[in-house]
Amino acid sequence: MSEQAAQQQGGDTGRDEEAVARFVERFASELTEAGMQRMASRVFAALLASDSGALTSAELSERLQISPAAVSGAIRYLVQVSMVRREREPGTRRDRYRLLNELWYETLGNRDNVLTRWEDVLREGTKSLGPDTPAGARVAETVAFFEFMQSELTRMLERWREYRDKELRGGSGS
């Protein structure tokens, strides 16, 4: 059952819907400022703010007051960057768009792959520029920075999972 149908059947969340809409727009603005496409930011924030973490195109269009075409373009981007997945709504021909489990972990993990590709190109650049030139040294330092980031990112994500399991998912806590 969709969230909209649940609300129509008396599943009112008691939330201030205007406050929720302000949160969605504010977080979307922050994502846009960080470089994400504007509509993709709004769609992502709306999914994040939904209890189910999944909405149909019609629900997104209604919540955000945007066209189905705008939803489609945003979803295409979010699927491409592995932040959302498309799934068929059971018994219908409609698609639902769902946030991935462990969204931030997966997103950062995907960045690790990007950093590896960048490192490879930058290593070639260091050779092409000459490691003893100012440009070559700058590029070599960038490679070292990305190597450091990947090493720290791997350890950080391991620590995050331990923390999440212990502190947020009913572990013993402290």
C-alpha cells in the first residue's frame, strides 16, 4: 500500500507536513550546493523523508509539485549513481523508486571505485608531466591523497558498521 493510501485510510502520521516539505527542500538545497542535480536532490530528499523509503512517480510528482518528466530524469540520475533502485509495484504496472539499503555506505563505497580510476589516470599524468616538475609533483601529491583517502575510507566504513550495529540497532551500547 502506498503512503498516500495509508494516510487516506487513517494512517495520519501526525507530522507537520509543511515542516516536512521545508526539510525536504532545505536538504535538497544542500545536496544541490554540493553538486547534485537539483531535481535529483529534491527526489532523493523526498524519498529519504518518506517512512517507506519508496514512492511511485505519481507520489513524487504530487509531493514535489513537479512533472512526471522531471521525476523520470531525476530517477534516471539517482539510479545511475546507485542511490535509488527501481522496482515493480506488486500487482500493477507501476514502478516504485526505493532508497538502497545502507545507502550512505554504498554511496561512499562507490566513490572508492571512482577514486581508484582517478588514481590510475593521475599516475599516468605524473609520468607524462614528469615527477620532478611542479605540475608532476602536484599530481603525485593528489595520487597520494587519494590513496590515503581510500585507506581511511575503508577503515571508517568498517568502524561505522560496528557502531551502527552496537549503538543504533539494539546492541549493548555503553
